[in-house]
Amino acid sequence: SRSLNLAVIPGDGIGQEVVAEGLKVLSAVLPQDVKLETKEYDFGARRYHATGETLTDADLEALQQHDAILLGAIGDPSVPSGVLERGFLLKLRFAFDHHVNLRPSKLLPGVATPLAGQPEIDFVVVREGTEGPYTGNGGTIRKGTPHEVATEVSVNTAYGVERVVRDAFARAQARPRKKLTLVHKNNVLTFAGHLWTDIFNKVAEEYPEVTTEYIHVDAATIFLVTQPERFDVIVTDNLFGDIITDLAAAVSGGIGVAASGNINPSGDFPSMFEPVHGSAPDIAGQGKADPTATVLSVALLLRHLGYEAEAARIEEAVAADLGERGGLPARSTAQIGDALAGRVAG
Amino acid sequence: SRSLNLAVIPGDGIGQEVVAEGLKVLSAVLPQDVKLETKEYDFGARRYHATGETLTDADLEALQQHDAILLGAIGDPSVPSGVLERGFLLKLRFAFDHHVNLRPSKLLPGVATPLAGQPEIDFVVVREGTEGPYTGNGGTIRKGTPHEVATEVSVNTAYGVERVVRDAFARAQARPRKKLTLVHKNNVLTFAGHLWTDIFNKVAEEYPEVTTEYIHVDAATIFLVTQPERFDVIVTDNLFGDIITDLAAAVSGGIGVAASGNINPSGDFPSMFEPVHGSAPDIAGQGKADPTATVLSVALLLRHLGYEAEAARIEEAVAADLGERGGLPARSTAQIGDALAGRVAG
Ligand SMILES: CC(C)[C@H](C(=O)O)[C@@H](O)C(=O)O
Ligand SMILES: CC(C)[C@H](C(=O)O)[C@@H](O)C(=O)O
């Protein structure tokens, strides 16, 4: 019999609530013969205040024993900006070499978008997850004086760029439209830009069926609101990916439904799945959070572990649920979770 | 009698066409007693191919003699990416210390936006223009090999950040809503982020009437499409400003109407005014380009030089013209220029 050994990190704010619903749906969708084991880990603001710890070596070792990680949200206004982001979220992505940060955007029928005319949106962003301006390289001199200088170094390696570009080409090849867009700013960030562009063009030769294009990140934000249908797969750098996936989430139904996977395709370390949204402390504990993004992250998790049919069942359930929402009275976090669990159990 | 001694850089592609209309409107709006002198400069792809030059020391000396610079667009697919951007546009911004990159966004009545529900949009982005990831710091080792490493260094100084933050506070103070938003990514880019945040908070103490807020750049892209009315003045770093002003242009009428000023408030060097759009080689020479963004850039130029009434007349003419466009047959570049010149001559 099979088993799924999951690390669960509810985290801060609404993280607790949405993860509970994600697990509800996971239990409902898993085949009978799969033994689901979950272990909950305490990370985030509470633990930081209690112990000063964000993510220790022992934590990493424990997490490493799992098949995958499900994360709710990390972050609280009581913790200085950057402490949990660098000390937990990014530390984990870097430690487990999560170089493929996968963020699908699909505008489902019946879902509200801020864009006029209900455009067709169905693309996936492959965001690099371990390099670029996220490496924490840089520093400050003469801090707090009128002569302070602060630097941030974007580090880009052929090794790091090529593996994520290859992953994106393979994903584009597997989709009906077979189109891949490189988003960068190679006219200004010429060092990193040339590296990305050269590798992109080189790998493209191995994928003659994939249509390729290059778009500057500034222009990409325009197309995301004026012609989102032009995108199929996008591959981009860590920071540009951070920015355009929030915009992509906004135009394709809001961050209430945006899922993501921090994936290490080698399997050397467990991959982590999390909603794109944050901990939303303003609505935490009120049963108001939409668990859909977490539930869709569970679908990504299942697909990553080979449970394709179950992943698809969750996505169909979400599409059906969202399609029926319009006009209905607002439901609680648990009510949405129950509805989705009911559908996938079907 | 007064004089206005203008350097004119039509540049590439549609630059030629839109600048001609900008000058038409400028001539029409200027008071009789102002002697307008213009000198045209040849920069861009043609000159680069002919001479290998993008912007020489002698060019800079010549440009420096003018009161201001009007630029159409620079860039052509025949020139490798980065050559004209770094060799001309950025070189000029850096040489003339254009640290205030001013980009207003106003959705005028009757103008189409990709957003549903015709939201109220009226804000201005103060983008830092001489620092950040635009400095060209960085480099490449082992180029073209599997071991290539390319870096880009974002350089941020207290001097550079404080002057642009001060400029933004002064602008916010002068507007009815008196609100200033700092956009950065201080939870990840902690070195630069702390510098920006600390200086922002320090200068805020001198402007008790200005309401302040901080938003991460990724979240800012969400608000730009879901709640653009929340913004009044935004101050941000060079790269974040590049990205969010293209998005801002897209939601507030398109880059056909987005104007910008590369301003050196000290007056030590001439400031440069240019449409946000590029050279659009695909439609160049066909009389299809909308000169409105250039005409609005002329208004920013006039305001910078103290011609407030004339700047306002141009902006009113553009608002009136755009308000009447809906349903009208498409007009040529020159027809739009003629219409605007006619209105401001009034
Ligand atoms: C919280 C922050 C560190 C994170 C990021 O910038 O990657 C978030 O914005 C995201 O997109 O997952
Ligand atoms: C062409 C390019 C160098 C420029 C920039 O990145 O600043 C442009 O995108 C702009 O916004 O003016």
C-alpha cells in the first residue's frame, strides 16, 4: 500500500484556517489505499517571539523526511519586515533548492476579474526560485548616516538559469499551445539579461515545436492586463516572477485562488506548496479567508507526487464551485472547504 | 523678451512623427513674447549604424546648452538590445543627473481602460532615475560556458534616496489628497529596503499633513488593477518604477497617452521629457502613432520651466480631445496634433 507523508505548516494568520481546509480536501480525494500521514510544524511569528527561531538546522532535517510540504502563510506585522521572509520562507526555498517556482493562472468561468470583457487567461509562470536578487547578497555601509550605501546583488548562474529554462520548455512542449515567453529586462540588466537570453535561445533549438518570444518585464505588465491570452508558459527571474505572478493572480480571479509550488524536480528535497496570498492578519480567525488557493496548491502537490487524476479532480471541483459562486451568499472558510471536499469525494 | 531654447531628439521609429506634433502644439501654446528656438539632434539607430556612436562627450556638451530636451523614442530591432538603452537613454539620464523620473497617470473621461468599471485614476509616480539596478554595476565571468555567473548590483545611497523621497513628499503635500506611498520590496531586498524605508519615515516627520503608506512592489501591481484610486503619489526605486509605470500607463489609457519627465530639479543640467512608449517600429512612418503622450510630455516640460498656464492649457486640450474621440473614426498622427494645436491656440 502507498503512503503520503506530509509536513504541514499552517503558519500565521489565515494560514491555520486555509490549511485545515486543504487537508480536508486532500483526505477526501486520496484513494483508499494511500495512507496519509501528516505532521504539523510550528513556524512563523508565534515561535519567533517565543524562541527567536525561524528555521533551524534540526527543523530542516525533520522537514526533509517528508514527501512534500503544505504551507499556509508566514508573516505578521509584529515581526520586523524581512525576518520571517528571509529567515523562514526564503531560507527553506534555498535550503531545499526549490528552483522551479510554479504559478499557474487560469481565469475560470464565472470568476470575477478586474479586467473588462472577461478575457481568456490560462498560462503558467515558471519563476526561478533560488537566484537573482533573492540571494541576500549585498550589504550596507555607513548605516544610518547621510553617507549610507546599500547594495543588492542579483546573482545569476548558467547552471541555475539553464535548469529552470529547461523545465519551462518541457512544460511548454506538453501544453497544447506550446508557447514560451521569456520575461526579463535585458536592455538594462545586460549582464544577467544576456545570460538568460543566450541560454533561452540555446535551449530553444532543442524544442523546435515550441514558439518562443521575449518580452521586457515592464511591457509584460501591460500585456497581462491588455492581452493576457497571449501567454501560455512564461519563464522568468525570481524578482520579476514575484511581481508578475501577483499581477497575474489579480487579473485571473484574485489571490484568493492563486496556487503555487516551490518545486525541486530532482526529488532530492521535498517540494513545498503554498497559496500565493499572505497571512492576512486583518481577517485572521474570522472564517472569512478563501481556502481555494490552498486547495489548488494541494492539487499541485498531488500532481508533483504523481497523483494526476486526483489533482485534476480537485481542479474540476474548484472550477465547478467557483462557477456556482456568483450570486450566492458568502460562505465561510470551512463551508468552502466542505463543499470542495464533498465534490472531490464524489 | 523671454526665450525657450529646446533640444529636440526625434530618435527612431515613430519618434520622428510624434515629436513633430509635440512641437506643433508647443508653438501654438507659447505666448507671443517667448522666442522658441529648437535644435534637432540625430541620435538613435541611424547614427549608431553610420558612426558607431550613441552619445559622445561633445553631444553632452551641446545638449547642456539647452533649457530642456524633448525626446521622441530611441530603439530599433537592428541594434542589439541594450546598446542604445545603456549607451544613450540611460547615459543621458545619468550624465544629467535626472534623478526625478516623473510619470503621471490620469484616466481621463471617455478614455478606454482594460479595467472594468471605469475606476478613478489620478496619481503620479516619482521614480528614482539615477540609482538602483540601473547603474550598470555588475559583470559576467566565464561568459558562454556552463559556469557563467552574471551579476547585477543595485546601488542605493542615502543621498540619492533622500533627494527623491523629498521631491515626492513635496509633490504629495501640494496635491489635494496629500498621500504618499512608498513602493519597494523591503522584506526581501532588506539592505536597500531598509535604507528606503528609514529615509521615507524620517522625511515623513517633516510632512505631518501627508498620509503615508508602504506597499511591496508585488502587492502594488495588484492594487494598480483592483484599487488604482488608492494611489495619489508613489515614490519608488528605478526598476520598480519602470515596471509599475508601464502597468499604470496600461490601466490609465494606454501608453499612447503616458508622458514622462526626466527631471533634474537643481537646474544644473537640462531636464528631458519623453513619452513612456517606445519607437514602435512596426507602425513607424505610417501616420498611425498617437502623439498624445508626446504632447503631454511637452506639458510637463512647460510646467518644469515655469509655464504653468500653458501646461494646463495643453492638458485641458488633451482631455477635451480624448473625451470626444470615442466613436470617431481613427485620425492620423498629424490630425491629432492639428486638433490639439488648434485647441491650445484657442
Ligand atoms: C513573502 C515573500 C518573501 C515572497 C516572495 O517575495 O517570494 C512572496 O511575495 C511570494 O511571492 O511568495
Ligand atoms: C528603454 C528603457 C531603458 C527605459 C527604462 O527601463 O527606463 C524605458 O523602459 C522607460 O521606462 O523609460
